[in-house]
Amino acid sequence: MSTARPGAGTTKTPGQLFALVFGAVYVLIGILGFIDPLVSSDDKLLGIFGISALHNVAHLAVGALLLIGSRAPDRATATQRSTRSAACCITRFWLPD
């Protein structure tokens, strides 16, 4: 008798794979923004991207939401997409660069 739960080992949907990949990227960028040698004197990550501590925290939060969403069933992806869209709008328009 197998102890595996039904559906274990199934492949991820394209939405879940997207959330997994981009969630990992967002978390990585959020972490890299806190590493001093990678931030130039004019607060640019790798000399290219303008950042602040609040912006880094926002990247970590969005990345965490995406990683959590990558494990959610398909019916939860609409809510996850709406949350991600709202978070992106907030970070783009209300947080300083």
C-alpha cells in the first residue's frame, strides 16, 4: 500500500511554474539589494537599478507571495495574480526608486 497522497508528483501548471521562477528571482533581487558591496554609492544595485531598503523589502514580499502561489492549486491563481498586480503597482508608483 502506497503512502503517497493523491496528486503527489504531478507536474506544475504554466502559472505555477511562472510563479516559482519569478518568485525566486524577486527574492534573490531583494536579498542582493541588502549586500553592501553590490550597491554603489548612489544607491544602485550593480550600478544599474535604483533601490532602497523599502524597495528591497517589497521585492522580498512579492517574491514570497509568488513562491507561496506556486504551490497553490489552480483555483487560487486568480487571487494570487490580483495580489501580485496590486503589489507591483504599489512598488512602482508609491515607493521611491
